[in-house]
Amino acid sequence: MVTKKDVLKILKSVVDPEININIVDLGLIYNVDVNGSDVKIKMTLTTPHCPLSKMIVDDAKMKIKELSGVKNTEVELVFDPPWSPERLSAEAKKKLGFKSA
């Protein structure tokens, strides 16, 4: 059976092409819910006006569906709370040149 950890791992292969960092390390994944063979994620984008939003969401859906045991996939795009740089992983902050606190 697929787990939340499996979903997050596969989502690390979905890269924002403008920033070249995966959507997990960007902090775009707000929630992962696995219920048997159904996977639902809530995610956001760095901006509501992202021109690549459909591509990123479709890529996330496709990757999740590749996991063994997944039958249904739903990706809900939300903007509340809005994304902010504080959501970046330490690795993403380093790649983007953010100074450590």
C-alpha cells in the first residue's frame, strides 16, 4: 500500500522549471492524504499567476499515478495560506542563495 512518504518521494521528481527545484523542497505541498488506493494532495504555487501551473499540477498527478497501488489521484491547487520563502527547505534556500538564520 502506498504511503505519504512514497508520495512525497515521487513528488520530489516534479521540478518547477523556472526555479529548477522540486515542488517538495519549494514548500508547495501543503497536505498529502492517502486513503487506500486514493491519493489527494493540496498544493500551491509560488504565485497564483504562474504561467506553468497546469504543467506542474499535471506532472504531479502523473507521477503519483505511477506509484504501485494508486487508482485515483486528486491535486487541489490552493492559495490560502499564500506561499512564502519561509516554506523553502534548507536545501532549496541554499540553492537559491538565502542566508542561514
